[in-house]
Amino acid sequence: MKVVICDDCIRDLQNVEKLLETYMNAGIRLEVESYADACILYERISRGELADIYVLDMIMSEKTGIDIGSLLREVGSKSVIIYLTSSDDFALEAYGVHAARYLLKPVSEKDFFEALDFAVSHIKVNADILFPVKTKMGTVSVPYSRIEYIENYSRMLNVFLTDKEIVRSIFIRKSFDEEIREIAGDKNFLRVHKSFLINMNHIKKLEPGNILMESGRRIPVSKTRTANVKREYLLFISECYM
């Protein structure tokens, strides 16, 4: 499991490194990379060099912690983000990139270890499951985390991925309900319309009658499901930050 730390304050960076060393003394193996320059980290993420956990200072020159978090979500990364900051003014921004924890400096060992425990367990629990799609070229297995939403269109499944690729199935003989039964049971997925199943990790905004996804696509929400969709998404968000 790989952890990246980024803080342009060398002293704070070294403090986090020491905390990680202490944490690993309990027998947890982690690969750690440290960055004092957020721009270098930003470029590496842009090239697809990703880690499992990011411990980011919120306020940095040139590229902020939010800039890095937003990029991670744009490239479809499911990495766990832990923000460290000297101010609580940016908590809402942290929620916007689905940060797992928002810790005020100076960070206590107790709070930091709790955040790491959550991150490590979250990654283990959410190790990618594959969704098989029967296509003209054969069966394509798509990781759940890469799926933004699934559409039932003319008795075919259109699986829209976070990198904007679309995997199209052959004609389905079963109902849409039967085809998506297993993935629909995953806590990250929500049925919002008779023809749409979405991954709540990739919701950008709830709108009247629609859901705006991170890709910019808008998914219709049926009137009969509106109240449930709002309730389930709020529960999902609250669980992400507990």
C-alpha cells in the first residue's frame, strides 16, 4: 500500500514522516513518498502515477491540496485523501473531493493514526470487484471503481467509465434488473431511474430532476425515486466522513 505526503513546510512534512514511521512500527507495511513541491506531485498524478493514500497540506503555493484532490477525482482515482491544515475554512472544499479526514495542525498522533486506520481498512474493503460485460469482442471485466454509471438502452448495457470510455454489451436477454442485481447491491451504487444505475462516488452535484456527474454528464432522476435518491446520497456522504 502506497502513501504520498505533500506539504511545502519541511518541518510539517518531517513531522508526518515521523508519525508514519511510528505507525508502521506496529507491523503495518507502507511504501511512503514525500513531496515538498506540490507541482511535481500534480504532474506525476497527471501521468497516471497514483498512490493508495494521500496526506496533503491544504494550503500550498501554486498548487493547493484541493487542486491535487480535484485532479485525483478527475482521473478516476479512488485514493483516500487525508487533509492537514492550520485553518478550518476549507472543510467544504474537502468534502467536494470526498476527503476521508480533515485534520487541524498540529496533528495529534491519536487523530492521525485513526485517519490511517480508516484509510487502510477502506482500501482493503473496497478492493476492486469486477463487473462482467458481454460484448461483441467477448466478455470485458470492468472494475466497479471505473464505472460512472450504467444505462439500459434498447436492451443493451452502456457502461460509462470514468475515463469517458463506453463499454457496450450485446443484446441482453434478461431484464435490466437482473443484469445489474449484483452491482446494484454494492453500497456505492444507486438506482436513480428505470434505465440508470450510478456510482455515487462520481456524483458532482444533485440538481432538480437530474444528477450531474464528474464527467459533466447529466443523469435523469425519475420523480418516484427523487426523495429516496436524495436520502441515500446524503447517507452515503455522511458515512464517507464519519
